[in-house]
Amino acid sequence: MLDLRASTVADVLRRSAARVPDREALRFVDSVGQEWVWTYAELDAAVTRAAGVLLAAGANQGDRIAAYGKNSDVYLIGFLACARAGLVHVPINYNLTSGELGYLLEQSGSSIALVDPALADKLAEARPGTSVERVIPLRDGADSLLAQCIDGPLPRLDVAVADDALVQLLYTSGTTSQPKGAMMTHRALLHEYVSCAVALDFREDDLPLHVMPLYHSAQMHVFLLPQLMIGSTNVLVEQPEPGDILRRIEEERISAFFAAPTVWVALANHADFATRDLKSLRKAYYGASIMPGPVLQRLRDQLPELGFYNCFGQSEIAPLATVLRPEEHDERPDSAGRPVLFVEAKVVDEQGEEVAPGELGEIVYRSPQLCTGYWDKPAETAEAFRGGWFHSGDLVRRDSEGYCFVVDRIKDVINTGGVLVASREVEDALYTHPAVAEVAVIAVPDPKWIEHIAAVVVAKAEVTEAELLEHARGSLAGFKVPKEIRFVDDLPRNSSGKLLKRVLRDQFAG
């Protein structure tokens, strides 16, 4: 029986469609240049039809449905259809290897896979030995999810979805270990959407541009779904390309935009950055990984009227935990801000005791936004929730007014000669050199010092190791200066922009 008090993720769209049915909800330009425009009423109807398609394909409530595709209107429809049908959506990084893809399909127990036609061969390679029984193309062809949800009668969905039911498995990015599936409920995500709308000043007259992957929790759950909840018109592109982003901001008069720091770096370095008219942009959001301090300062200097928001968190908390608002950037530009509406946080030592303001420790959370644990991993779940708090793995300090300053991931802190050094501090020092485009600082095993500090640099102009080391000595204590500089063409990242330091550590461990 339907609980009249329940509120699910799919209800977010349903309510907006009832309130502003004829307003444009989504604009999407596909890979062949065709623009798809959906009103709220059209999008809501498409979701209901798509939910009917999944149930007719044999899916039962609670079944996991893998989603393997790039950004598109139908990728969003697929997620909301799962939510409406009582299914559990499993978003998968489209850059994974066949082995990594197969692991997620099998670990999640997905019975149906929604796939972009361009990725179908890769899925077919990974599928043997997994639980996937049926594959449905997202677009192209009469049997695609898109073709079946565009028009036609609305099916009667004989399902009642509780708000404490699972709606998504958000797999951690796996930057340090195998991915774990954070179990997200409708209730958790809805609390987070409200936190986002309040902390990030969302308005129904916003025109946001969405470019980061929808399989990643930040773009889907911090921006696109909360903006649909508010009732704004959303512009979605398949993937981020700096020149295209700058053109769209100018031509479409985009007012709000989120990107990972790597994309902001690419925008700031693009030839069009200084010539495009970006005055329509009023709200700039960054997050998903740490923004280098010098890069942020350069952006703020070049766009002084633009309000910047630092968004910090992780998949397990849906993912927004803290925000530094525009008016707070002048006094604390290196802070990740304070907890959002539905998040309680504290900083603790290794024994779980809260530390004094200004002292380093791990930030831990209590919140209705939190996952209920990791899918089929009870030991990892117990470890993460020990002591009645969720342990983030982030090393921070918190001042007397509650502002958080992220020092590093605990696993990325370098122990050199018994002294702990935060890799971010060394990275920020090297970023101030004009020849440095990108830098990652890692620990390399050392027979004398346990670990020594190595910097992996992508240069944008000619520079030597000696010059960068001398530059670092100008702002860092001697024990924090790297013992070596390695030059590379690119840094390894996943498609959500997170730097894969474990890849660098493996590469340079010898």
C-alpha cells in the first residue's frame, strides 16, 4: 500500500512537473548534433514509460540495474525510471577496463544493463560470468530505452516505493583500493538535495550547465537532481571540452556551472578564456577533488564578479558535506567551509576523541544523507561506521568557528623520517611556479627515510628539476622539499577528475 508520507527521488521530478509542466527541464545535444529539449511534463512522462519498460523486461523491486553510458537525456531518464520502479541504479564509469567493468557488474549482482551503443562491445566483453541477463541500449533503434519512452500511453506502475528503500549503489572511485558500493536510499538523497539547494543558492531562474559525468555523484546529486527539484532549466553536454564550455557559457548565457578542479585548470589555460564574454556566469562551483590554491586565486582575480563555491564531501554522504560560500572566500580561501544543513561533523584523533580547534584529525559525520553501508561488505561497513560516526578518511583541521581545512587524504600523507608531510602543501608550493601546469606529490619508498617526497609534474613551459626544487625551497621547510621531480605528459585521473595517486605510486615505486 502506498505510504502517503513517503517521498522518493522520482517524486522530485513529479512535483516539478505538476508545478511547472511547460517549462523546459532539460536541453541535450547528442553526438550527431541533434538537440533534444524536454519540458518537465514530457520528462516526467518519459520516466514513467521507461519504468514500465524495465518492469516489463523482468526487473523486480530491489533488482540492480547497471548504467553504462556517457551523459545524455536518456541516461538521466534511466536513473529516474529505476527510482520510480523501485529498482537500484548502478552507475558505472565508462572509462573502466573490461576487468574492472566485469567486477562491478558481478559485485553489484546487476541483472539488466543499460548501455550506450558505442560501449556495447566493451560490455559484451565484460559480461560473461556476471549476473547480467539482459542488455537494453540507451538510444539508437526501436528497442532502445529512448525510443520506448518518447511517446505512447503511460503504463500503470503497480509498485509502492518506500523512501528507506535503496535507489542507487554509488561505487567509490577506487583511487586507493577496489571500489565499494555505497548503498544510498531515497531518503538519504532527498535530504542531500535540500542541503544542496540551501547551501548553493539554487533558484528556479538559474540556467546551469552540466558537463561532468552523471555516473559520478557530484554532477548527478549535487547539481542536476537538486536543480530539477527547484524547477530550473538545465543544459547537459556529453563530456567536458574547454572550448565548447566557454562557447556555451557565452552563447547560451549560462548562469551556473560546476566542474572538477582539473576542468577549471583547463578553462583558465584555454586561449578563449580571456576573450569569451562570461558575464552571465554568476555562480561557479568546484569540488570532487582539491582545488590548488594558486589556481583558485588566478580564477578569482580574472573573474572578480563571479561567486565561487567550494563543495566538499564524498560518495558515502550523497556526496555534499561542507560548503565554502562566495562571501567566505576572502577570509578563508583555502577552507572547505562548514557542514551543510543536514550534516553534523567533528574532527577526531586515532582513538576517536574529538581534537581541539586547529589540531589535525579525521573528519567524521552523522547525517541522514549517509549511505547505509557498503554492498555485500559487512567488515568494511563496520570499520567505516565504528564508534557511531562515519569515518571519512580525510585529514582536516577545524577552526574555532567550525570551518574545515582539508589537509589531505589520510592515505596520501607522507611519512618521511618519522615526520608527516601533507602532499597538498607541497603541491600548492609548486603550483606557484609559472611553468607548472599540473603537479601531484606522492610518497616513494626510501631505505633511509621510510618514504621520500617525489613530485610528478606536467610542465607548460621549459623548466628543469633544479629550478623547481629551488622554487620549492623558497616557501617550504627543507624536509618538505621533494627529493626528486619526475616530468610526465599527463597525470592519471578517472573521468570524474580525481587524481589516481595509487597509479603514480605504483609507477614510481622502483
